Amino acid sequence: DPTDLQTSLRFGRIDLAERFWGDAAVNWNDCAEQVWFVLYENAVASCEIQPVLFLRQRGAPLDCKGEFGETLLHVAVKTGCLEILRYLITAGLDITATDHDWKTPLLWAIENLQHACAAELMKCGARTDTCDRRGNTALHVACFVGDPDMTRLICKHTMDLNSLNTDGCSPLHVAAKHGFLKTVRELLLAGANPEVRSKKGITADVMAFAQGHRRVGMLLTKMKPARYKHWRDQLLDRNQHLPRIKLKLLGSTMVGKSQLANSIKTGFLSGFVRKKLTTVSELTGWTNEPGSSNIRQQTLPYEWNMDPQHEHYTRGIEVHSTSEFSIWDFSGYEPYYFIYDHFIGDVNCIHMVLFNLMDSVAWRRANVLFWLDFLCARTPNSEPYLVGGKSIKPVHVVLVATHADYSLCPKNDAGIYVDEGATRLLHEVRKLYAYKLDICDTVYCLDARDATSAELKHLKCYLTDTRASIIQTLPLISTLLTDVTHALNGWCADRIIPMDSLEKFSDRVRKDVNPLCTEDHLNTLIEHLQYTGSIVYTESPSADDMIILNPNWLLNDILGECFSHEMFRRSRVTGSFTVDDFQLFVRAQNTEKLIVLMEALGICVCCVVHEQPTHEVRSRCKKSQSCGKPDFFQQASQSHPTTQRLPAKSVVSAYVARDIISMGDEVRREDIQIEIPRLNLLPMELPEWSKVITDQELRYSGYLVSSSPGAMLHLMPRIQLQLRYSTIDLLHETKWVGEGAERLRDISTRWDLSQWLHGSKLVILKGAVEVLINMHQDNTSLILLARCLVKHARRTFGLLHNIIYLICQHLDSICPGLELRVDLLSDPHSARDLTRLTTWDSAELTDSVWRLFLRETSHLAKRDSTSSQKRSPLEPNDEDLLRFQIHSDEQWDVPEQLLDDLCLGDSHLVSQLIRKHCSSLGDLRHAVIREIANHLESEGYSEHQLQQFAAELGVTDPLNKSIMTQSGTKQLSSTAVLLGAQYNSTFTVEQLIKALCRLGRKDLVQYLYRTHFFLTIAHTTSMI
């Protein structure tokens, strides 16, 4: 049956097509043209080239036509398959052929919005001035469909933008008649004449008004010749460089950042006067002895301290503008650090890390390493990577040592301050961060107050040269940027909150500066304004993206005041506020708008809370009071709703919260609570487990999630906020089935999340399952402890690893370069005392888990050898597994204590670890890829060894034999390419472990387990 053949071709089933071709009772040599066309039409509909080749190989003619005169080119562009289109053009089909309506394949491509096909046809010579039966050119058709991208594409290949069709309308008339505002802008920008009249003498603006399209008509009315030319030239003439870039000053408090910022922006004469007026009182608290300790050295950046070291500390971030730089002075006050990720990460700027020469050598080193790690963690990944894992566009960093005058720093023959300790520190960090940062090879020792010093002149020369090199890599700009920058001050002058949504900002630019701005122009403009530090762009998860027109208002006036020491002293210790409390707290006129902004920045979350707690909540309150323990925000805990419409606590967006307030009697204004974890100062360390049952019937497990010193400490408020957002989703991912009366109750009302300073506790089913999250005393690690009844072991295992994966993913979104490591707690049952935590040795843990995998897969192999059952695709199939043990001993014994700590004593959960070994590496983090690439490519492995490494991973594509690719004149990292997203989904954790073992890199195997395996167990396994 020919119908069966058509169906098999449509679905790309060549095997069935061969069968039906042979079985068809048809004389193919005498087939009508229409039969061939229908077969080809179905083959093209598959969007695969093989069915087309199948017919061609059997002699089917390509020049057949359809019922309406369309050719196969018409059909191909309708489906949008570029591969088929290129094959047909190469085969010689006429790209100018028309159907019965005189429409060419190009017109079909435009009508069906196939941009790639239209571009390919014009590349091959298709004419845009060919008309259909109604005299419509390609540009007319593009205006009929109203697609601005297609219009822009056709305009680039069209000479006459004002041709008239048989109705006497130009393309501009067509777009105006249908009200396509974006299309009209594209036509005007391309040079269409707004004064062209139709055959009836009507201009495009009149036609737009006649059809009720007021905005289109107003735009066309503005297009007077002189202004029209000015606006076009303003957008098209890109012959200028960016006027300035950002200079970011990082460092702990009292290192002289503000003084240096003032010196950089000060001229010679004013600098001389300022130097004379500067008094010793500005250095209150300092001693004259070099390296001596003083009150400011009570805490390092990775130690929590809410007390400022002096009363004139910078609030938030202060922004200063000069002709060359937008200087961003980041406060060294620790409570601000958690929000800095929004304003760090731009590689097209210069970062200056300051340290104080009056500190001891150890303190200098600790401070510099902290800020370099801080910067690396918040720098986005920019693939591809160069050899050794280096970024193709590294971050520019310069070290500056301040207080050289008070530390009695010696000078060289040129009269420049030189410090041997600072130079040694520079050499050390350049080696440590060689593949992460581009650190200047000179450390500048200076007096930050002296704007006239030779040292500052040398520093300014470096900044100017680096700025010039950065600007050369950025695209040229038009005068639109300059005009908008000048207009920003006027837009902010009469506004209490200088903030616009993206849509309002776009309308403002078009109204006050240039009405011809397209979406592409606005996106480029916003990007350039961010480069120059003129605005702050914030993405919102629940509303339109927002643009801050005055960065100082947000960074200094709002964030600087909200998290200042004074605010901590007068705000609620729980960090929870009603809407009215929040208005008094921030003293802003438009509280709702500010809440939306703070929600977008990851500072707060809105919750709907009812005042009356249920019996379960009241019982927990009484128990908490009897124990003398403070309990966090009892109203925010989950309980049964008083109405069927709203739960007792549900996380909502700020926009939804605003709508809920308007509901009147059902939900009061006081029912909206704003939780700000950074302001939560409840002094709870590790709370006691709830006493629900005898200890023998409980199971325990726990991990330490570690990073660089201080990283977790300053990210904890963001983690707590994400936990508040995601807890209900985490519970829904696991089937929580109770017994008896609990079976009929929804788990969404049977949990409680309590949070305090640097910690959280999730309690499920009245304490049957508990998960504790708390900062370790070293401020480097995050402790995750889980406890449950035996019957909940599997679900608790899933919940614990889902939380670990949630934390990993959230941290990856805000700190993509953060290095995370996981250690398994040894005997977590005894982990009540934070000072006595012990973890499994990394080598022993790695060896044991790998031997556990070998043991289990060996049992599977033995079972398969005596069974005819087919092996599961998740099970490894390798006869040489034993050869790849990390250690040479043949013992497969795994400590029972390790199984208890890993799997909460449930042997069934071992299968989860086995499946993880057989899962793909598609979620391998960039930080892990770069670290492995750095180790493999900087330690002298030959190209042949790296080829074997690729072969072990199963990459055998001839195009990837050596993976030796280049980007311009720079050699790319073969390891990073191999482990990148293009290939890592094709091989498994097991294969990578084997490949690393064959290279003798057991250290990297341990690294892989700690930085990937235990972090992502929840991603690829089924939690039951």
C-alpha cells in the first residue's frame, strides 16, 4: 500500500520503507509526477535527509511538482530543514521557481518564518525583488507577517525599500496598516522613506491612525527629515570606544579603600591640598610600629563579626565616577558580603585587592587569599578554556599594599616604596591562581591618602593601560550611550525610587532619546551602561527585570543602610517583619516596590502566615518553652490552614503578596511576613534532637560541605532563603507515607523549618525525620546531619541528598567558580558536639566506595553468567573491573560503620551508589573541569597519553582524536573540551575513574568523589 510507504517515510523509518517499497504493487517506472511529489513530501516532513536519499537512490525525480505548482524547495523551506534544503539546491533545483501564485521558495520561507532557510536561499542567489501575483516583494511579505527579525534580514538584501505592490502600498504602509510597531522601527532604521505615498496619496502615518494604531502613527509622525536622519545616524554610526569601565576595590575594613578611591579621582592640585589638610586623626586606632596588632585585628574576613572596626566604615558600596573609571568601593564590613555576588563577576573591568602593610605577614596573606577566592568564586565561567584550564578572558587583578608610610616601608633608588614581604606574597598568589586570574606582576606599595605620590602615578599608568586593553576587546559604541548617560541624572532627579522595569526603561529611552531603538539596540545599550557602571540591572524571578538608574541609591542608601551595624541593633532578632514593620524599617515611601527589588536580589522572601497555630504548633511551642530553647518564627511553620484557599505558611512572590493584601477580610496585611535571613540573629548553635523514641531505633548520617575559608559563612543567608523557597518541593520529590492516622494527612502540613544565625533545622512528622544544617566552627564547612526512624531511612537518604544537591545547584548559580568538597561524617550519632566532628579519610572513603561498587557489580556479573536475563543498561559490563582498583589489595571488604554512615544502615540504598557510578557526567561543574584540566595539562602528559585518556572515555570520533583545537592563536584545553558539555553526557563516572586510574591519578579520583560524586547523588538516582 503506497500509504504505508508514505507513513514510513514521514517518520523516517527506512527499514519499513524498504519493505513497503518491495511489497508495493506499483510499477514505479510509470508513476505519475504527483505520486513522486507526495512521496517526497512525506520524506521531507521527517526533517531527515535519509528518507529523501532513499527515494533519490531508487530513481525518484527531484523536479516533480505538487498540485499547486510548488516544488520540493517550497516543501523543504516550509518544514525548515536546512540539510534537505542544501541538498536540493546542490542537486540543481531552481531557487527562482514559482507556484501558481508566483511565489518563490523565498516567499514561502518568509511566510512560514523560517529565518535560516530564508538566509540560505538569499546566500545562494534568491532575489528579494521578485513579486507574487499581487505584486508583493519579499519585504512586503515580511511586513505582512509582522516579524521584525525577518524584516531586518530581508532589508539587508533589498535595494528598494519603498516599492509599491498592486494595491499601491509600500512595505512601510503594510506594516503600519497592521500595527506592527517593531517592524515599522526596523524599516525606518533600514532607511524606508516615511513620506512615501500610496497610489491614493496616503502616507503611512495616516494609514496607521486610520486603523487605530496610535503608537505606530505617533512614531511615523515624528519622522521629520532632519530628526529622522539624526536618529538613524545615532544608532548606526558606531565609531567610539566605551568612555569608562568599572574599577572595583576589594579588601577588609581599614585597609584604605575609600582613601585610595578619593585619591584616584582627585586631580593634582586638589590632591596636594587634601594631603596638607589630612591629619593623623584619620588613622585612629593605628600604631606606629610595623606589623603590630591592634583592635582591628580581632577578626579575619572569614570570621563572623558584627561590630564595625571604626565608626566611619563604608556603607554597602560607594560608587565614584571619573572620566576613565566608575570606581566601586566595596565595604569591608562582613554583613555586606553575602550580597556582593550581584556586583562582582564582570570580566571587563579591573579588580583591585588591597591589604595593609601594618598587619603581620600571616594576616596579609589570609586577607589576600580570602578576597582572591571570593573573586574567583563569583566570576562566571567563560568557555572555551585554554591549556591548563585557564579562562580565555581572565579577570584582571592588581594587588595594592597601603600604609607604606606608617609601616616604615623602604624605598628603592627611584624613590618608590618596595616591600619584600608584599613581593613574596605576590609571587605566591600568582602561582596559586595562575589558571584562574590575571594578576598584575607588580604589587603597588603606597600611601592611599597621597594623591600626588609617584607610587600612585605608577598605579594610574597601569590602570590606564589595562583599561585601554580591555576597551579594545569590546565592541564600538554609538552616541546613543552618551546621550542616555547624560539623561540618567534628569530621570533620577525627581524620583524617590530611581528604578524602572525593563519595559518602562525602554519606553523612556524611546520617548526622550531615540524612538527608533529596537530590542537589540536596547539590549546592547543596557550591556554598555553596565560596563560603565551607570546602571544596575537586576533579574527578577517573579516580575519584570529591573534597572536601577542610580547605583549609589541601591548600593549605598538601601543595602548600605539595611545591613549596617545600626540597623542590626534596632531590627527584630528573628529577621521577620510585617509589611508595616518593613516600611518603618527601611523608611521608604514605596515599600512594595522595594520588597520586589530585595526579593530579586535574594535578600528576602514573602510568606503568607496565619496568626492562630494549630494544636501541633502549640504543643511544639510549649515544649520549646519548657526546654528553655528559643524557637524561630513559629508563625512561619507549616500547619493546617484555617481556610481551604491559603495554607498557614506559603512562600509567595512579592507581586502575589501585594494581590493577597487586597483580598481584604480573608487575608489581612499582618498575614504577610517578610523574612530576611541576614537579619536573623537568634543565637542558636546546634539544637538538640527532638526526643521522640529510644535511640536504638534511630539512624544517623551526615556530611561536611566545604569550600574556601569564609565562603560558606557569607553564603549561609542565601542558602537559608533557598531552603525556605524549596522545602515543600523537596518533600514532594519523596513519597512520605505515614501509618494509621498519618496516612490521611498531607505531608505539606507536617513539617517545620526553623532558622537561626548560620543554621537551619527541618523537622518532619513530629521529629520522626530531622535534618540539621549548621556552620562548622571553622567557618569553612557546612554541617548537614540527618536522623530518622528506621522505617524512614530510604526517604531520609533521598531528602538529605536532595538538600545537598539543592545547595550545590543554588551556590553554582550565584558563585559559579566556587569549589565545593564533601566529606562523610564518621559516626554522626555522636556529632552533637561541633568541636569533636570527625570525618572519614578521603582515601579510605574513596577506596571503600569504589570497592563496594566492584563487589556489587561482581555479584551482578556472577548472576548474569548463570542467568539468561538481559543485563540492565545501568549495570556496568566490563570484564576487567578488578584491574582498576584504586589500591592494589584484592580485599572487597567494606567497613560496616561506613555503610551505616553512608546509607543509614539500609543495605538497599547501596544500589543508589552503584547507579551513580553508572550515571553520565552531564552535570560536571566547571570548577571541577578546570581543576582536572589544570592537573593533567600542566604536569607534562604527552598528546598520546591524552588521546588514550579520551579513548578510555569512549570518545572515538575522528574529529576528536587529539581534541587539539584552537581559538585564534590560542591553544584550547583538550581536557576541558573533552569533559565539557558537548561530550560529558556520553560517558559515565565509572569510565572517568578508570581513565584517571590508568593515568595513575588516584588523587584526582579522590577529588572527583569529593567534588562531584557525593554532591550529585540525588541528580541521577531515584529516591524512594
